[in-house]
Amino acid sequence: MPINRRKFLQSSALAGAGVAITGTANATQADQIKANISKSKINIGVIGSGYRGQSHIDLLLGRKDCEVVAFADIDDRMIASTLKIFDKYGKPKPKVFKDGPYDYKNLLAEENIDAVIIATPWRWHSEQAIAAMKAGKYVGTEVCGAFSVDECWQLVNTQEETGTHLFFLENVCYRRDVMAIMNMVSQDMFGDLVHLEGGYQHDLRAVKFNDGTKAYGGGVEFGENAFHEAKWRTQHSVMRNGDLYPTHGLGPVAQMININRGNRFLYLTSMSSQAVGLHDYVVNHPKGGENHKNAKVKFKLGDVVTTMIKCANGESITLYHDTNLPRPYSIGFRVQGTKGIWMDVNKSLMIEGKTEAHKWTSADDWLKKYDHPYWKENEQKAVGAGHGGMDWFLIDEFVNHAKENKNPPIDVYDAAAWLSITPLSEESIAAGSSSVAMPDFTRGRWMDRK
């Protein structure tokens, strides 16, 4: 039977439990895992020390229950910047693995490392997560979209074969308003949920084209001659057409309707608009123009990609990917049920019988009333942390679960289901927005998983 939504937080790690399916492991691996349970302090290695990796390292070094003993990167500029963070905290210098893109494997061979965080460019995430699980490390991997459904199955199969945990580091699940709304959902304030929306709606043109003169300062360069994410991220817009970054919008709403825990995704349909935004940016930028080499690039990614998902319990989800046009930032959350609706874009809600009918009411007082206890108790600790403080909660959850070698709140089955949106949306768009079936990565266990 599906789990009652009102009781969801009682069994969710967002309320401190963190219960999920345990993978199988052979005797040696099981003994190793058992030996690692309940450490008061752990050693962590970080793979990828760009700006995202540095943000994680900064939060980790501010804690007393872990040490960052090693990191791997191939960019001398980022390595130097990362080492300054250790100086800031007066911490001993870590071991640095910088001898090529596969030197991370030598980091994984370090016996004194208990857990790793992966914050490399997208194409490396699964390869490195699989290697880390096989090495017996507790794994936290940053978010992206998968390149194939087979890649998602590889993650699941490796976790089940090794018994090593994978924590999918979706920080938006820890956003304060999201957790308050989750609290309201658990108390049936919106009734039976019917339709949900989210997305990645963020003007990233200055990130995708960056010449390095100023960090994220913009320009019209991408590829090897560009800076940071523009070295690799823009090429996805050249080569691919789908929802390339689905999990920020999908993760929180998937948790609200118990995906993989009494519910599952059934199928999706995706559609993309024309691809004109990045070309327009290059042509009209002061450093670009009609004659610039990048003005001749044909971008495949539609400027707005819309994906609709049908769920086993009847709910519908709409996702948006919109990063190549001028616009304000918005995840675009919408949570709608038989008793009311919340939308983050106007920071408003309506709850039948509790707010004025047919009119939006500011959500502020409601979010304060239903503020999640985890946020209320740790608000001051999160001051100054990235993305409005939610990154502190993400790292706190990761470290606490890694110390106890505990099943993560966002596990490998969630990772596989959420990551698969990307290749499945590409498939749907290529087939004229045809419906595409979504795999059940739990192999039927979604029906009784807690």
C-alpha cells in the first residue's frame, strides 16, 4: 500500500530517520561496512575542486567531526584556490591528486579516507561514483542529468553489489521553504496532491560563455579557451536536446509524492522550443558579433524544454529547463492538491477554508508557522552557507549519515530515477515528443519501501 503522505516525514531523513533499502554485499565488504559504523570523526576526500567543490570543502573544514585529507583536480588555478581555504581554517595541507584526469583513482585507494564527495563536470559523476562505491567509500555525488539509462542502472547495480551507500547531493531538497512545504504536505494541508511543477530556470549565458577575465563575468568563449564551467558545460547545449539538469526541480516534488516509496514515475513526454538564445547572446555581446567564430555554432538545445511526467498514483509533474534566455532565477515550484496550492514564483498560496477563496495569500506567515524543526534548530549554523543556507544542511546530512554509514535520505534509487529524466527527455524529443516509459530502478520494491 502507498505510504500515507501525512506520515512521510516520520520515516524521512528530513525528519532525521534516513531509512532506505540496503544493498547486498559479500562477506568481506559487509565486514568492512560494519567496521565503519558510528565513527565520531571521518576523513573525507573531494574529487573536483572547482567552485562547487570548494564550497563543500569550506563547509567541511568548518566542522569538528570530519577532516578533508585529500582532493583531486587537474586545474592548477582551482588547486591553488582550494589550498587557500585550508589556510583560512588553519588546517594541515591535504594530499593533492593532480596527475591527470584519472588520478582520482589513487585518491580512492587511500585507506584512511572514509567518504568522498564528487563535484567534477557532469560526464565524470557516474564513473567516479561507481569507482568510489567499489572502493568501499561512502559516496556523495553532485547533481546533473544522466547520459543514458544504462548509466543509471550501473549506479543501482554497483550499489546493490557492493552495499556501499550513494548519497545524491540535491541541495534544493533542503531549501527552507521547500522543507516547510514538505512539513505542510505531511500534515495534509494541501490534501491529496494532484499536480506538481518545478524546473531549472536560470539565465546561465554568462556562465556558458566566459573568458575568465572575471569569475562568471561573461564573454563569448567556451571550450578549452574558456573559464571554469564554460570549458565543458556549453558543449552540452551544442550536442544535446533535452532536460539537461532536472533534479533541482524534480527532487523536492518527487519526495512530496513518495516516489520510490509507495509511488513511481510511469512515463514522460518532452518538447523543446527553437534554439536561438545562445546565438543571439553571441551576436549581440560586445565581445562577439556576426563575424565571431561562435556566431556560426549551431546549438541543439531548445531554449525552453518542457517535460511532463505521469506517476503510478495518478499525479502529474511538469518540469522546465530554461537557461539560455534572459530571465530571473526561479525553480518554479507548484504544489497543488485537493485542499490548496503553493507557488514559489509569487511566494503565495491558497488553502481552502483557511485563506480567502480565489485569491493568493502571502506564504510568509505559513512558512514561518510550518518551518521545519531541522531548520529552526540549526538556522544560525547555516548563516553564510551557500544557496541561502541550504548547503549547510546538505553537508550536515551527508557527514552525519557517512559517520554512521547509514542509508542516505536521497539514495541511489532516487538518483537513478531523477537522473534518467535527461536521456528519456532526449529520446522523447527526438521521437516527436512521443511518450517514453520510465524504468523502475527499484525492481518493484517501490510498492513497499519505507
